[in-house]
Amino acid sequence: MKILQVNQIQALDAYTIENEPISSIDLMERASQAFVQAFVGLFSPDCPIYVFCGLGNNGGDGLAVSRLLLDLGYSVKTWVVRYTNRSSPDFAINYQRLAKLIHIQDLEDIADFPIIPSNAYIIDALFGSGLSRPLGGLSAEVVQEINVASATRVALDIASGLYADTTSVGEAIVRADYTISFQLPKLAFLLPQNAPYVGEWHICPIGLSSQYIHNCPTTWYYLDNQWIKSILKPRTKFSHKGTYGHSLLLAGSYGKMGAAVLAARACLRAGTGLLTTHIPRCGYEIMQTAVPEAMISIEGSWNWLQHLPDIQPYAAIGVGCGLDKYPATTQLLEKLLKTATQPLVIDADALNIIAENPRLLNLLPPNSLLTPHPKEFARLTQEVVEDNFERLEVLRNFAQVYQVYIILKGAHSALATPQGEVYFNSTGNPGMASGGSGDVLTGIITALLAQGYSVLHAGILGMYLHGLAGDLALATESQQSLMASDIIENLGKAFKYIMR
């Protein structure tokens, strides 16, 4: 699913109006109907609704939503915030339609802001995605009052004051508990700094031109199950273990063999035909017992890896899980980067070694896939970036400069490509923020690469499966109790879910 910028969304609306064809007021009605359908599915009809409308098309949507909710028997009160003397034509039409049903209250002074009960829903329809400057004056005061109310806040399309595709400025932004938006997700929804203003978000299709969306260029994408299903390769009847590749994991050190075990189990669950783990001698009995399906290549050292085995037989290599940062291990990693011709997944301590030895960055084989969490990424780039929009640009630049794929892990993990594209994951939950989850991801992606998936598709499918398995695990676990092992145990269900 594409993510479009504000100017592209406006052009999409205009193209739909011209080519469907449909009038702008009828398109507004269609969007309002979609919003109401989503709203009714989420919230109780027994609570009062307070709708605050601006004077543009977002306010026009709010007026139409008020009318439609009234038709359904909801208790609705509507205010128009008079921050200017001008309004859009479609706003004026919907104002006249609603005024025939109820008294619409004008809000010209913040002293007239209503007292809102705690069981109420506030629908924020002040400003839409076209906002390009911080709110001030009466608008900002209304937003502040909305934010201190103890009611549930629902943003129509986007929280007022929040910019859709750039860093928001100013403090006057509605802190939405829910956002019900239209057709395509907005970039702002996917970034941690905006979580207090977005809340739980939902996308409503409103029939905007699929042709325009298909042809519209973008570098931002959001994963959905339909797309993932088109990527997943079915297995053939006469295939055998050799058909699905031989994976190698370079992992583990004294005290960190658990990471190697998790990566190995995930690699097998994700479908690799064969798996060899190259581990230090201290982990032999552990791996042999915990993962009997894996073959083992034993290192001469007891505590850590220091010698690179013959890597020629392997279709894909994962490196870093539980590796630690010993000097001999650094030499092993450097040799691997210089000699590997097969796809590499580089994680954890392998990334930390590279960060401490920046000369290794220039040895990264093209099309390697790196999987850092935010702190590892900051160490790699030697840049501490607080603004999430700026961090995305740093991420894209890194991928392009070094011609690698890189997954920045977290909520809505972002995969950047050497071509400058970014793919955001749509699966996963906060319960996955626990030790070992990243090792599982490394094992999954390594297995997919060994099976012949392209690096792009292995990265996309890997992070989607990883998050989906974590979501499915919540059927029996809570977010607080979720462990990395639970993700592995639900990978089979995740594959089935995609193919359902």
C-alpha cells in the first residue's frame, strides 16, 4: 500500500472528482459515510458526541458526520470554531444541511467552550492534512481545551495541528485517542514521536481513483496482507530439503548461547531446508540439545568465534546473534565481509563491531541486509537523531550510500532500500519489545534468503511474519508475558494466516 504526501493526496481527490466523475460535495459525503461506519463499529451509541468543526473541508466532513450520526440516533452536539470569516464551499453546503436538523453552535470565544462529560466522544474536525502552519489564537485554545477534557478524542482524518508528512511544530495538537483516516495511511501515523496525537488508527476506503494511486510515484510504502500473500512462494510437491537452501548462522559466545538458539529455531521454523550453526565449543551441548534439527560447526575456541569456516556451501548467512565483540571475532567478521558472495543478514554484535570499526562499513557487500534497533543504528551512523522524520532521511541515505538494505526495528519497523524506498511494517505489538526478538528476526530472514527470495522480499516478508507471529501469540499470551520463543512457536500460524 502506498503512502502519499499531502500534495499527492490533494491531487488524488481532484483526479477522482474529475474522472469518476463525482462532485466534491458527494465525495465529501462518501468520506463522511465511511467515517461514520468505522465510528459506529468502534464506539457505543449510548454516549454523547461533541463535534468541533473548522471552516474548511475537514470541518465540512465534521458537519456531514454530525448529520449522519443524528440519523442513526446518536446524541450529537456540534460547534463551529469561528477562527476566520471565510469557509469552503462544501463546508457551507453541509452547514445548511445540518442546520435544518439541529442548532449549530458558534464558538468565537474560548470562554464559551462547553463542559464535556467524561463518557463523551469528541470528534476533532478542525483541520485536515493540508495544514502547513502551527495553530494559534482561538484554534490553539480550542485544541488545548479538547486535550484537557477527560472524554475520548477521535480525529477525523488526522489530528488537528499534526502535519501529515513533515515534523509538526508548536504545542497545539489534538492528542487523539483514535484516528479514523481515509484511503491511505499518512506518514505521520508511523512515527513514534506522533503516537500521542494519533492513538489507535484506522483507514477507511472511500473509492479514490485506484488508477491514480497505481501511477502515482512514491518512495513510501505500508505493508498489507494482500501484498505479502503475492510475495509468498508455495512449496512444490516434489521438492526436497535441498530445494529450500542451506543456511549458516555465525552466532553465540559464552553466556550468550540463547541468542544463537533462538536464531536457529526461527531459521528452521521459517522454512530453510538445511541449517548449520557455527558456534564456539561452549555451546555444542546446548545447541545439540535445544535444536536437534540443526547441524553444528564447532569453533576451536571455547568462549567465542575466531575462525571463519568454509562458507561456499551456504545459500545465505546470518551473523551477529550473541556474538560478542572479541578481537578475534572482529577479524572473523572482516574476513566474512571481504569474501562472502551470498546474501548476508547482519545483526546485533556484528553491527556493534562495525560501529566500533567504521572502516568495515566500506567492506559491506552490496545488498547485505542490516537489522539494527535505534541505538545500534545511532552507533552505526554516529548520529543521535531525535526527530523521527530526520531519522528516516538518515536511514534512506545510509542505505543508498552503502548500497544495502536496512531494517530499523521497532513499532512499524522501516526497511530502507538502496533505491531510496522505505517499507513500513504493519504487524507487531509492544509485547515483542523483549530480549531475543531481534535474534528471531535474523533467523527468519536468513531462512527466506536461503530459499531464494530476493533481499527486498526477504526483508519485507521477514518483518511482516515476525510481527504477525507476535500478534498471533497474544491469543494465549499477554503483551507483558510474551517471549521471543512465543514468536517462533507462532510462525506456522503466521504462514497459514497469510495464505488463508
